[in-house]
Amino acid sequence: MGITGFFRSAAILLLTIGASLAATLAGAVTRSERLPAEIVKRWGKRFVRIGGWPVRVEDAGRIPEGGVILVANHQSLVDIPLLLSAFPREIRFIAKRELGRIPLFGHAMTASGNLFVDREDPRDAVHMMRQASALLAKGRALVVFPEGTRSGDGSIGEFRPGAFHIAWKTGFPLVPVYLDGGRRALPKGSLLFRPAELVVRVLPPVSAGPGRPLSRDGMAEETRRRLLSAKDEEEGRCAVATS
């Protein structure tokens, strides 16, 4: 397992370097996000394929057409390629500014139309809000990890308000997405990929927008409640399967 994991990790590293270079160059040449985004999406699919992880996607039909905010828990670096490979439509991410500064990969993510925000800078947050609204108006699916960091043990931490503020201000639907398996596929602090089943479970949309029943904080509470419930159900399913 260790040798296999080493070779898979090396192959994924080489894939990521090559795809990052290709997406960055494509963005510089075309001055458009479309080709870089396609390269990054193919990177995500091949990343999962090389990892050898079976993927279980549940209830993808709950995601409506048009602009939508997907709010997911965050276990691992594997979560980004997992989401890129799980859905056929165009996916964009809102991530912390530090991710955009990673050599090559950060440039590729920027070229492909993903958004970055400095959480300590209110002006940066306002600018990101305008960018997010424009992407949603174009019909993009926008992924946010509201915990702000990866969970090493699968627990779901407290949520930052950004995603729910966007949903409240714009009125676009907000859909919780439960992710599992990433922490086993690539544990936090490790560079060696391991066998795991990856799970993407789409939960019912949470009401958002002016005049609807939930406030920004209410949307955050309800989204976290649903993700915690999905986590309990998945853990119960795994316990039955292994008993």
C-alpha cells in the first residue's frame, strides 16, 4: 500500500504541476477563463481517477439550474478535485487569499475564474461579493467551505458568514453538500494518498433571499444542522457496513 500510495502521490503531483502550467498559459494567451477552467476541471477528474478512489454522488438532481451557492464541509485537499469531478456543470470556488499565492496552482485557480478573499480585509470582502454576484448571474455554481479550514477528524466546525451573506443579498439558492472520505484519502498534514471511498451528498436547498423566512444567521444554522445530520447518517451507514 505504501509503495502504491507513493507512486499515486507522485503522479498526482506531476499532473497538478502540468495542469497548473497549462491553465496559467491558457489564461495568459486567451485572456479568458473558459479554457483554463476546462483544464482545471479535467485536472480534477484525472486527480480522482489516479487516486483510484470510488466516488458515490447522491441526489445531484437537487442542484437547480442557473446560479447556485454550494456550501460544503471541508475535510481535505481532495475536496476540490472531488467536487470538480462530481458535477458536469462549471464549478467555481471562493477560497482564502493564501491559496491563490501557492506557486503555479494559485495562478491556475485565478486564471480559471475562482475567487479569493482576505478575511481580515473588509474592502476585499466587498470586492469579492461583487465578483461572486457576477459569477452567479452568469449561471455558475459557486462553492464555499464556510469552516474556513480543513477538518482533520471529520468534525464540522463553526461557520463563517460569507456564503450566507452572499445568498441573502443576492437571492440565489443555497444548497448544502456533505463531503466524506477526503480525510482518509489524504489525511491533514500528510502527502501520501490512501485508499478511501469518496462521498458527495447533495442536501435539500436552504431558503435564501429578501422576504424569505430565514435570516443570514438562520441559513447558517440550518445548513450546519443538515450537514451534521448527514455526517451522523454516513457514520451510521459505515458502522453497519463494517459490523
